[in-house]
Amino acid sequence: MPIVPSDPLFPNQVGASPASQSYVTQLNYGQMLRQVTTFHSALDAETAGRMINDRYRALLGTRSWYGKKIKGEISIGPNYSQGQATVTNGSNVIQGTGTNWTQVLVGQQFRINFTFPYLTITAVNTVTQQIQTDLPYYGNNQTSGYYILQAYQALDGNIERMRWAVNQQMGWNMVVNALPVDCVNTWDTWRTYQGWSTHFVTRPPTPAGAYQIEVWPSPFQAQVFPYEAYKKPPNLVEETDSVLPFIRSDIIVIGAISDALQWRPRKNEFYDPATAMDVAARKELLFVKYMEDNAQEDNDIDQQDVTWDYGEGDENTTTGGFGSIFAQNHD
């Protein structure tokens, strides 16, 4: 079933012209390039662009910026078990009989019984009714019943981490980013718990480098999971590219200017080496200060620096959390 991510698009926040840039972005990539190159007479645009993007990536890595948030939805359908499957020891090709396997199964997990692990389907031959899996099957040759379900979910390759997710069918919060897969391996080594899911557990990236989670307990019914996650943007490449909303482009420019002044200073007609190093050091101090200022502005928009048990405060008596005062006065 599909996973449909949605990048945030706000009026007057993201666009191809200065009139539709974020109010706090100020400069697009072309404007940033021209400002940085004015500080070094021999600095080419490609090298200056690398400096800008390096500073951008360094800034993005310091926190989960509000502008990196995206929303999406994971939709899981029911399991599939029509017909029978023939598995062969040491082979990653499985033959179906009486099946109706289609391309929609690619990325889902095949299983013959609980004593063998999930095998992820990588290809489907709809004519011969054969599926190919990421790993070979190691067990006795047999033809029997099977099931295919969506136990693993591959999200977008630039996803850093999930912020939250809910099981919309059952009306509860999913546990995300909190537990290693070791916990699930201890609780449910054979993955016999199946039904309404409660946890998203981080698994290895896909071969294409996408962020991948395991849904546990393994879903056997159709379920929908709205979520929010943090996603890193691509590098700035085109003249009109802009940084994420609410990240100040002037900070990136200041950091890149510091780098520019330290690049081959003897070839810079505008500064002697000593002066260039002095200005670069002062720019670096400004970069650090303004980055801290921007982080505070970001925290004012989306609180991250202080956390608490949501719904458990004394003021949240209508949302299921009666609070510590109530708990101390009631059995």
C-alpha cells in the first residue's frame, strides 16, 4: 500500500522568486553566491557554492529545525494469502500456485511460517507467478500456505527521523524512535504477535538508502498511520533555490564568507592574508552567535529544548491525564 509524504507548502513561504520566499530567508541561492564571491577576487562560483552548501548542511545538523518538518501517511492493507507457495532451500525465487501476485507486492514481506524470518519481496513476475526476495529461503523444500503483509515500511530517503505517528484506526499514539529492535526481538522473537500495531522500530536502510521501520505488532488488518517527520532538504543548486523556511540565509552567508576569506588568501586582491584571517575569525564568531539566535527563534516556534510527559500535567484533566495532584489525592 502507498506511503504518501507531503512537503509543507505555505503561501509566501517557499517559491522560485524573492517575492515568494520565506520572510526570514531573505536571499535565494544566486544572491547568496554573489555576496560571498564579493569577498574574494579569485573565488569561483562552484567553490563558493560548495562553501554555502557545507555551511547550510552544518546548520541543518545542529537541531531538528521546524522548517524540516513534513507530514505524511502510512497506509497498510490486509495481508495476502491466496493459493500456495513453493519454496526451495537456498533460493530467493518463490513459485506461486493459484495465486494472483502483482507488482503491488514489491516491498512487502513474505513468510511461510513463524520459524522463518520475513523475506522482503524485490520483484514479481506476474506471468509465471514467481516472486523474488532480498534473501534466500533456508528451510525444507515445501509447498504450503503462506502470507504476505507489510511488516516493514520504507519512507523517503531524506527522512531523518519520525516526530510522531498515531494509529488512526485504534486511536492511540505509536511509539516511535524510542526502542531498539532488540526489545521487539526479546518480546516477540518469532513475530507471532499480529494485529493492531503500537510501535515503529527503526530497521536498516533499504538498498536505495531510504529510512526503514518495522511496524509491530505485525499488521494483519488495514491500518492508517498519519505521521510527522523531519526531512533534510537537497543542496542549493539553482539560482532561485531557497533555504528552508525560518532558517536565516544571512547566517549561512556569514559562515561561507569566513570560509572564502581563508581560501587561498594570497590570491585575494581585496585583502592581505593577515587582514583576511582577522575578518574570517570575526565572521566565524558571528556565525556561531547568529546560529544560536536562530536556534532560539526556532525553539519559540516549535518547543524542543524542554520536554515533559505530554498529557500528564495538572492542567490536562480533560485529555486523559489527571495530573500529579489528582493522583496524590485519589486511589
